[in-house]
Amino acid sequence: MGLIMAALQAGISTARDQWLEYFICPSLPPETLMVQGQKQTKGNNKGNDNIITNGSGIVVADGQCMIIVEQGRVMEICAEPGEYTYDIGAEPGIFSGKFGAGIVASVKEAWKRFKHGGDVAMDQRVYYFNTKEIMGNLFGTPTPIPFRIVDKNIGLDLDSSLRCNGTYSFYISDPMQFYQFTTGGNFSGAFTKASNNLDVQLRSEFLKALQPALGKLSTLGIRYSDLPNHTNELCDALNEALADKWAAQRGIKIGEVIINSATIPPEDHDMIKQAQRAAINRDPNMAAATMVGAQAQAMQDAAKNTSGAVNAFMGMGMAQNAGGVNAAQLFAMGQQAAAPAAPAAAAPAANTWTCACGTANTGKFCMNCGATKPAPAQGWTCSCGTVNQGKFCMECGKTKPAGAPLYRCDKCGWQPSDPANPPKFCPECGDVFDEKDVQA
């Protein structure tokens, strides 16, 4: 047996005249999840209601999924809108639509286990499923749910309890699972969300999964007051928590969650507000503004004091003096924190020297006090090329040569780079280098 797609241009009236039997499902109400297809016949009123005649027509509308059940097993599935012809001699014609390859494999496996070698089965039924989103399902927490409140801005980590209410929607994600584990075909007429108290059971399971779902959101730092803005994350967390119970067993999934209100105990709410206000005063400017506002209010209250405004102002002054920091100091701290950092001091220019008065100079005389630039320290040049000041070479340790004269101008104090070999005249003042310029 199998389904063969009929010509799309064939109208319903033409199909009714052409096929021996005609299965069609009218528009399904929002509360209806599943109905049995009704057989419409023309010229064949003697057939069995639970036998599909070869060549019969079956129509699937938008927002519907159709299955053919033979002897209690799902043998055909079609989720693509259109008109189909039933052929008893063909392999299962599976039009799974959005439900994917998993259902295709399941139907083919059922066909392998259940085919009758061409004989007509004893019981065949057509069922239609409502694949649209089932909306308007109310929920509310009868008892508070543990909820962790994290606010990294103020360093808050609080275990509280949450009450919330709203609505949720669900949809049939796997018609085969829904038929086998939820209805089993054991119903008459239409199967609605109220049948067998299904809506009550779903609400209980939804509330049970709500606690771990909210716990997952709390670890992300989402505040309870901001939950209405994170319904997508909540839906994902609920579907994850309900994967085994709803998706795997019932063949349904959460569509959307709308939270109307979310509240915590008043004492926890007040404590969070106080912590947030206290955190504002970490800014010196905000702390100063708070102090000024409190002082202004205190002055107004003191002026209204009927027992004596003078005593009230004295008490207020004592309270101000008892504090460690006043508003002016706090404002100054705020300005200092907001001020741009001072630029780094510029590196001293090359060939500079510092006078005894503390002034940095580049010329031969101090531009502040006129003092002469001090002459470089005297020294002698070792055979290794190192200029030394002491009796031994600081590079190789050789002793200073005996009697090696070191020259320094006795007029201006200029000292040559090689004190043992001075020029004939001082380049600074022009004095001749002679024995008067020899240093011990």
C-alpha cells in the first residue's frame, strides 16, 4: 500500500466524483489535537468504515499531518498539503514534510514487519493531527521556586524564592510518538488537549521543569525582573529539561513562553535595593551628592524642630564634625579621580649638567646663578685604554704609571680627555699648558 500524489490542479469536487472513497478533515479547532478521518463515499455505501478501498482519495490541508494506521501500527504518514491516491499495491509513500527522516525510517520499519503479502488488512484508519501551535495554556507557580540572584556590578549573590505566572504554547513535533504514547487511537470523535486530563498533566510537568530552567537562567546572571525579556532562552532551557518526557515520549515541544509577572519576597527585594543604593556611593561624587542631600534634608528638619532650632542645628553640626570625610573632600576626590593623568616628565637633553643651585643647564655657565660648569674629574689613561681616577686601572688592575703627569688648566679648570697628553693651548681660555697645569 502507499500514497501517490494526485494532480494538484484537480479540485475537491472533481476528486469526489473520481475516487470511490474520499477522506478529508475540516479545519481543526485550536483545542483539538487529533481526529479520525471521516470517509465520504459516492456509489459505494457498502464498504467497511475501517477499510480503505484501493484508489481512494485522501486530502491533507495546511497545518495538518495525516497517518494511516493498519492493525494498530502506523503504516503511512503525510505532512505535506495536497491530494493523494491510496494504492494498495505500492510501497509506503511517505511525505514527512517538516518532520524529517526519522519518521520515514520508523514507517519503513513498520512496513517490513507488518506487510501481508498483498492481502487486504482487516482494520485501517486515517487520523489527522493539528500541527499548528496550541496557545493559551496558563501556568502559575503554586509554591515559590528557588532562584539565585546574581548581580556582578555590586557583588551580589543571593538565594531567593520566585513566584511567576504566564502562558505557554506547545506543538506536536512527532505525530507517531504522539499517537503511540499519548492517544493510542483509543478515543472517539476528537482528541483535545483536555482529553484524559492531558492539559493538567502537561501543566504539572511544565512547572516541574520550570525550576531547573530558571536555575540555568540565573547562572547566566539574568535578573528575575528581566525574565520577560529572555523568553527565548527560557524556551530552550524548558525544551532541554522536557526532552525525555515530552519530546521523546509524547512527541510535543514547547513553542513559546510568556511571563506576565515574576516576584520575590518583599524583604529580599528591599535588601537588593539597599545594596544597589549603597553601591552607588562607591563613586566619590555620588557619595558627596548623597551627603549634601542628607545635610540639606537635615537642615530642613532642624528648622521645623519645635523644641528649639538652635539645639537642632548644634546637634547637626556635631554629627557633621564626627564624620571622617565631608562632602567637599569627597567632591575633591571625585575630581582627582576624573582628572587626566599628568604627562610623563621629559627626558633630560643630551650634554646637560646640573648646577649646585639645582638648575639644569646645557652651556658653560648656569643660567640661574652664573656658576661655571664644573670640570670633569681628573684621570689617567691605562695602556688598555681605560681612563681611571685612582691608583689602579679599574678594567685590568694595572698600577698607575709613576711620574705620569696629569694636566688641568689652572686658569679655567678645563681638563683634556687624555690628561696625560694635553694640547699646547687650552681650548677654553687659550692658556699654555706648562708645569703650572700639572696635577699630582
